[in-house]
Amino acid sequence: MNEWQKTKREEIIRGICDHFSSQILKDPQKALSTIEQEIDSQEIYLGNDWLGRGVVGDTVIHATIEGLEIVRSDCLVRLEDADTIG
């Protein structure tokens, strides 16, 4: 992975985590639903590459999916903790 790819990946992941952080705290179940829908959408987009996205597009979509998986995991932990407490 090139340096610009690493930088872009980190930027995208950080942006996704920042975007969803307050939503996860406020309503983790609703955030989880939104995140899972977005993951499904991005995975379809990943498979629809008949024109060829190129390295930039591939870097962005893979980082987007990775960031969404991170926040999905955060939601699941928060929901599990809420079930344990409640």
C-alpha cells in the first residue's frame, strides 16, 4: 500500500468513526441499522466494478467498508453492554 493510500484510508476511517460516534451514543440500535444498510450498499458497489474504478476508487471503497465495520463493532459492543446492565 502506498503512502497516499494509507493516508486516504486513515482519513476515511476517522471520518466515518467521527460521523457515527454521537449516533452510536444516542441510539446504538438505530445507528446499527443505518450502518448495516450502508455496509450492504457498499459491498454491492464493490462488486459492481465492470467499468473499473481504479486504485483510487478501490482504496476509497475498501476504507469505507473497513470504517463501517469498525463502527458496527462499536454498536454491537454498546448494545451488548446495555443488555448486560439492563
